[in-house]
Amino acid sequence: MTSKVTKTIQHQCCIVGGGPAGMMSGYLLARAGIDVVVLEKHKDFLRDFRGDTIHPSTLELMKELGLLDEFLQRPHQQLKQLKLKSAGESITLADFTKIKAFCQYIVFMPQWEFLDFIAGQASKYPSFHLLMECEAVDLIEEDGKVSGVKAKTSAGLLIILANLTIGADGRSSVLRNRAGFNVQNIGAPMDVLWMRVSKDPEDSTEYLGHFGQGSILVTIDRGDYWQCAFVIPKGQFEKFKEHGIDYLRQRMVSKMPSLKNNINEIQDWDDCFLLTVAVDRLKKWWRPGFICIGDAAHAMSPIGGVGINLAIQDAVAAANELVPALEGGGDVEAALEKIQKRREFPTKMTQNFQVFVQNRIISNVINESDTESIPFPLRVIQTIPLLRRLLAHVIGLGVRQEHIQTPDMKYAKP
């Protein structure tokens, strides 16, 4: 990469980050006729172990956009009940067949499939532009207002000027740091090791999680393999590695014995991806000419798989406010303030729920290696059907559900 400026371009809106929040907001803005460019620093979307739990709230949006049938043609698995196994007992935490939604189930779909689908739909609109291998490194400011970004490309430094810049560059956001935003760190007591293990045809897919004796194992059905998440205490990965890879394999098999046939596919620690869990949020999401959404505004715990869906809800709310402001010369700053005001409450409520689960359930399990009993909160949920329905609603539809209010300008390419 070179620091020499090789090109300057201009758009109404520049979105940094081609993840769920960035791609969805780019699609909705272009669909409404807004000239938008999305910057993605990688050459493709093919990265494993990212949020790929599509909840009914997102499926409702696909239905509103008229895309649901086509979307569900992509490879995926469906989950109607969230079941765990703890102390040898089956626990149903949430039953999505009871919620008021068109799709009463969760979809597990690789995130690259989701992003590729949205990118394909967005590309039908001439006002949508996607720049791959284009990494935003700094904001451009003029008279106290953000007026664009500087980005690294293989050809050199690219200047993108824009009336509005949206930071959707994830929990390690460069732009939120450049903007000087204050991050409130809420904390998490655990990290997660992600890995793949081949799935035998006879393996049961009934349980998503396995709790007990100091271990939590999550197994997501991927058709021909399991995407496994093994929970460890925060910051203990290096100490955990001292036990050796066979120790991890034994702990996983103790939770789910059917893994024993293929567990040796995890040959060394290079086969494990460490997710350093963070829960945080910005005190203020915006400043003139710039706003953060999705993980850049609020990093979520993997609990409940809500992160991608909350980010997509942010994108919809942002588009609903920004389209009339951008197309009609309206008050963009007022729109930015409204976006944070609308999305801050569901963010706080969701994070409060995650912190409760972290502190009252997960932390107790992973720090009590000799305990083989059902955590008290799980037993309460198992006993009271109303709590299972409420949990299904909170996970599946969220605290404040967004709906598509932006128009389709039908500028689609032939």
C-alpha cells in the first residue's frame, strides 16, 4: 500500500464496513435512490465463525422487501426450539413456534451467504457502489464536520467525499476511535473458542447447548459439520492451552459424546478461532456528518445470537430516518440524533439481558468445575411456560422491532 493519493470520488453517503449493518443500510439507501458507496476491506465475504444466526425479526424484513422466498433458497438450517442439555436433563428455553411472526423459527446461515445475497440485491440499483479491498483508515473533517474518509487500496490512497459517513466497521471500529467517541465497556466473563467438527448423519440435532461440570459447549448444525463453540473464562486462553489440545477434545466429547468419531479433526490450536467476547456501547453514536451503527456502536455478546439481527435493525432504522433527510435536503443531524434515540433503548435492554445471563448462568457454570446441576435461572424458565414464550419473543423479535418504511425507487438494472 502507498500513501499517495491516487483518486478522489464523491457520493451522497459513504458506508464503511461490508458486514450486516453496512450491507443492509447500503441496500436500503440505494433502493430508495440515494447515491451510496460501501467500503469493504477484504476481497470477499468468505470468513468463518462470524454471526450467522438469522432471527424471525430479520426474516420479517425479508418478507417486507419481497425477498424471503429467494433468501431461503440459500443454504441454511432452521431451529424452532432452543433446547439445552444440563445435568443430563433436557431444557427448552424458547419455543419460536409461539411468537407472532411469519417465520416462527431461527435460520442458521453462513454470514457470507447473507452478505452475498444482500450485495446481489443491492447491485440491481445503479446508485449502489461496492468497493472491495478498500480499507478506511481515517475520517476527513472540515469545519468540525465529517466530510468523508481516507481509504487504502492496492492502487494507493483513495479519498471518498460524502455528505454522510456511516461507520459500520465492527467492534474494533477504526472510525469510532478517529471520531473520538467515548466507549462504555460493560464487560464479559468469558471468551469463546470456535471450531469445526464433521457431523455424522445419525447425530442428533435436538440440543443447541450442553451445560455442566465447568463446561459450556454450543453445537450449531451446519448440515455436514458442527460449528462448535466452547466457552472458557475471560482471558484464560493461554492458560487453557497449557493442558494440551487433547484436553479440549475430551471436554467437548464429555458434553456431546457423538463428537468422539470426528473430534480428532481438531488437530492443534490452529484449528480453533478465539473470539474475545466484548460487550460495550458508545455514549454518543454520532457527530455532524458521521454516525456509527451495529457493532461499531454496540458490541454484543454471542448470547442469543442477537448481534447480527440488532445490527440489521439499526440499519433499517437508520435508512428510515436518513432517506427523507438525504433526498430532500433535510436536517441530517436531526436524523442522526433520532437514530440513536430510537436504537439506544433496545440496545441497552438487550445488553442488560446478556449481562444477566453472563453473570447468573454462564459465569457460575464455567467457574465451578465439579458442579453437575441445572443452574437455577434455567430451572425457573423450564418450569414456567410464560417465561419461555417471553424469551422466544425477546430473542426472536427483539425489544423494538423495525419495519421497512423506505420506498423502492425501482431503478433496477435490466
